Amino acid sequence: MSQPKILIEKTYSLLVAEAANERLINYGQLYEQIGVDNRDPRERRRGSDILTEVNKISLKEKDVMISSIVVKQDTQIPGGMYFSLAIEFGKLLESASEEERICFWQEECKRVYAAYTK
């Protein structure tokens, strides 16, 4: 489902600011700032759709998945959809082990920080 362009731009700007400061942000914090109810499964899906669009922008502009810096509060790693997107975007092999997925994410975070810090 298509998301409003202004919401995608706002989300991208928020993530660029976090990346520029080399910080992670959890889904709840991000969703609160963009008006997505993290308690509602449909709203979380909308948040995921927004992050997909934001990643398309960051991949085009900087060749990185900016949503690498968005993590679950309890585990401090991204959710499963992040890794599915990495596979879809050709950045991660579908056959990657859990350890390989975590290594990919850690390296992608470093790439995101490098791409967005001045």
C-alpha cells in the first residue's frame, strides 16, 4: 500500500539525523515520531511499508539500507522484515545463517553511519 510522500520524507529525515549521530533508534521511538501505533499490527505493517520506501531512497542515494539503524527495543537488532528486505534488495543471501545475518546487519550499520556522517 502506498504511503504519503510527506510521511516517507519525514521518516527519512529522522533516520538521516540518527545516522549522522551514529545512533540506533527502536521501532517504538521512530513510530511514535511519525504517528504509527506500535501496538496495532496493521499500523506496524504500515510502519514496515514506510521503512521499505525509505530504504529504496537510501539505496538509490547512498547504496545502504538506512533502516539498519532501526531495532527492536528488547533485542537491539532489526526485525525479520529487515532481513527479508535485504534479501529482496540483493544485499543478503536467502541461505544466510543467523550469524551471517547479524554480521551483515552490523556491517550495514557501519556503512549507514559512514554514508550519513559528515
